[in-house]
Amino acid sequence: MSWYAKQDRCGDGPGHNALVLLAGANKGQSTSNVLSACPRARMHIFEIVPKLFEQQQKRFKDSPWVTVHRRGWSDKVQTFHITAPAEGVELAGLYEAAGRWRNAPQLEETVETVTLAGLLLELGIRSQVNYVLIDVEGKEPNVIRGMGLETNRQMFPLFQYELGGTWSDSRHDTGQWGQYGIAMYLKALGYALYLMGGDGGQDAKLGR
């Protein structure tokens, strides 16, 4: 996240601090990275797993900057059971227990999803969202479609989404766009695309 701060994108004071939305808060690693680079960033972080949500809620209960939500992101409002593979809680997601994950248990608790376009209205956000981090175990294309970028592009000038194996197994919805389809969609809307590696993209040139 230091690459973001180096671009002088953290804001310049009260009322002008960076606004960040983050899904997949998990154990708080990404949230810590953002706050390390931009200590006064205004953050809304989302986590679907009850235990992890409670940990982050406790961690930030007195924070004036971070609000923790127990909701998922998608392209429509729905209620899901959470699939939680034994391999690790970081693999939990809103995908069906099928294919490679057919034996993965589902938590008893359910969680509701929200679209990012709808979230802007719900939270009364009218200013630009400076940075969005999407790490949602195969639901990344759903989330991007739920941003309503055809009309909301100016609200989401910069966002990051996870690539990898989640796009190629049963965690990825059948019939949903793949990596190429999403890339072409974003390019058609005028976005510039950058592939960030294991160094956190510190040397990546930012663009739209």
C-alpha cells in the first residue's frame, strides 16, 4: 500500500482524507496496510465470517476512521450461507460447496450481500471513493458488475481486485465473466489496467 501513499493520494486534512472500501477484511492484514500508509484514511471494511468480523469490530470499536460491516459484496442483494473449507478461514466465501470444495462445510450463519452502487446510496457517499480493494474468493466479477461503472465510473477511479485460482474453479460463478471479459469491460469504460505482483505493486505506474 506504500505505492498509494507515494502518489500523494492519502488526502490533505479533515474532510479530505482518503475514502477506502475494503472487502475480505479477514484478520486485518489489508486494513493494517492501508492505515500504515494513510493513517487517517476513512475506511469501511467488510467481513462475512462471524468470528473474524467480531475480531475486527473489537479492534476498531473506538476508531473514528474505521467502520466494520458484516456483509458481503456482489452484483445483487441476496442472502448466502458461508462455505468455510477446513484448509483455512481465509478461504471462506459465498460460493457453493461444489467441485473441489464439495466436501467443505457451510457455516450455520447466513450473510447478506450488497452492491457497491447500492452501498454508496445507503451510506450517503457522494464524494469520490479513492480506493477499493476487492478480495472475495471468486466473486470479484460479480462485485465489479455491481459497482455500476457505466454510470459510476467517476466515483470509483481506482480499485484493485484479486486474480488467481478462484477465477478458474467452482468458486467462480458459471456464466460469469472471466479475467479476459472483465479486463475488456474495464478497458471499454476507459480504465487502464495494471498487474500487481508480490511486491505489492510498489513500482507500478498508477493510471485510470
